[in-house]
Amino acid sequence: MANKDKVFDVIMAISDIIEEKKLYLTQLDAAIGDGDHGLNMAKGFGAAREKLESGSFQTPSDILKAVGMALISKVGGAAGPLYGTAFLNASKVVAGKEEIGLADFTAMLESALDGVKSRGKAVRGEKTMVDALEPALDALKAALDEGTAPEEALNRAVKAAEEGVAFTKTIRATKGRASYLGDRSIGHEDPGAMSSYVILKTIAETCSR
Ligand code: ADP
Ligand code: MG
Ligand code: MG
């Protein structure tokens, strides 16, 4: 599925798409938060890009670790440290490996999600990125059990994340800044769930290439 070069390409592709969606993510956050999610994400992945382009990395794990550190150190908002933890956890799962397969990726996403949930003290249904990531993980686990091919498994995970984003529109936020709005957060998609979906979609597309 992905070696070191592919993982590098995935991060570059994420950095590109986040830059492209910067305004959109920021507009989503303006509706229920403080209007900086796109800016925060672009700053973090811009820093990750610079770090990767200026250094040399031996394994997928080394790349993911550098990304996690960049996100944690360069992003002020809530999402930076949460995504940073996610990438650091994913990095640890594949320490020393040259090649990431579907089972590895599933384990990486599981550990990434665990990190987000424990650091953010969030569970599913609170209108956060967890609402995109957890359905994606469930879909991946099911696909893995069925022996589904990696490309199809990733597509199912992306679809589950997309449905998770749609679900966030129907619920009230109980974590993060959007929770200050109470019921007025209903009717808006969660920006972090949207960025998680965009990231998963980019991973799937880049790995299928
Ligand atoms: P900030 O809210 O500090 O401005 P961002 O706008 O970059 O940070 O990120 C907001 C997103 O972070 C939310 O849309 C939500 O998905 C996610 N988020 C915020 N708090 C939590 C939390 N406690 N647990 C999980 N995700 C969270
Ligand atoms: Mg914000
Ligand atoms: Mg902010």
C-alpha cells in the first residue's frame, strides 16, 4: 500500500489540499467557532511540508513523527495538538517498518483515534473530528475482516467519514469552542470532522495511485 516515498507523497498531497480548502474550513469554523480552522491546518501542514522538504527521512514512521511534531509545535488551536498526537501515535505503530499495509493502516488509525479521544476527552457524538475518524476506523476494520482489497477498504472508510461529517450537522457540540453555542451549533458541519474527511480522502486517493 505505502512505502516511505508514498507516505511522503501523501503528506505533500494533504498539505496541498489543506491549502486549497483553507478558506472553506475557516468558513465552517466561522459559523460555530472562531474562524481559524483552515488557517491553523494550513500553518501546520505548511510547517510539516517545509520540514520534510528540508530533511531526509529513513522510514514512514520517521516522516509521520516529523509531521506530528510540526503540528504540535506550530499550531495554536485545539486541532493542531490533536492531529499532532494522531500522527505521532500512527508513527509509533509502524516504527521500523518499510512498508505499510492495510492491517498496519487500520492499526495506525486506531491508535491515532485513541490519541485524539484521550487528549480531547471526546467520544463519538460530540460534534468533533472523532465523528469522522471513528466511523472510518469501523469501516476499515470491517473491510479488513472481510478480506477486502486495500483500495476498496480505503474507499469505504472515506465514505463512512463523509457520512460522519453529515451527521455532525444534525447534532449539538459538547466539546471545543462550538460547545459554547449549545443548540445553535446544530445545522452546521463540524470543521474538524470535515478536515479529517479531507485528510482520509487524500490518503485513499494518493495510495490508490
Ligand atoms: P480552535 O477551536 O482552538 O480554534 P480549530 O478551529 O483549529 O481550533 O479546531 C477546531 C476543531 O477541533 C473542531 O471542529 C473539532 O473537530 C476539534 N476539536 C475541538 N475540541 C476537541 C476535543 N476536545 N476533542 C476532539 N476534537 C476537538
Ligand atoms: Mg477555531
Ligand atoms: Mg482558534
